[in-house]
Amino acid sequence: MTKQDYIQLSGQSLESEVLNKMHRRIVKSFMDVLILAELRNAPMSGYDVIGFIHNKFGILVSSGTVHSLLYSLEREDMIKGVWAKRKRVYELTEKEERIIETILNANDKIKGLITNLLLTH
């Protein structure tokens, strides 16, 4: 068995597996920011959020995870939920719209922070 054969795991290289795990971890860690940023475009239900994350990042998150996060954001007055037909739809509060714009405008600073974290020995 060659070193390359050993590194191949279920058709994926070790590097690919590590990157996939890191990708999933980052998306889950920043899911609140991702949701808030997407709510700038239009109100969304919990299932809309699940579809958004799956379509944009290729990650399927459970409805329990998403709904728990949405309820938490609502309790913190970051979003407000209203019943529309048979589902609860969420939208940003005015205060949160300004906060999420500030976060998104700090894009270069956030990239720099992540780069510094990864370059630390």
C-alpha cells in the first residue's frame, strides 16, 4: 500500500476530509450571522433557513438546530417572528439591520483575524 493509498479515505483525500470538517464547523459557528445576513434580503421561515444553508453551503442542518437558534435570536430581540398562514416567518429588527450591516462591512477585518488565527504557531 502506497502513502497515497493510505491517505485516500472513502474516495476523499485527508486534506479534503479536513477541509470539509472545517467548512461545516465554520458554517455552524457563524450560523446566526449567516441567518441575520440573509434576513436582510427577505423574511424567512425555519425551513427556508435550512434550504438556504443547504443550497449555499452544501450542509444539511437539522430543523431542531435552526428553530432553536431562531427562537434564541427572537428572545434576544434580534429578529421578530410572525405567523404567516401555518408557519412562523422571521425578519430582522431595525436595530439588528444596522448591526448586521456593520458586521458585513468589517469583512476585511474578519478575514484578517481568521488569517492571523491560522498563521499562529
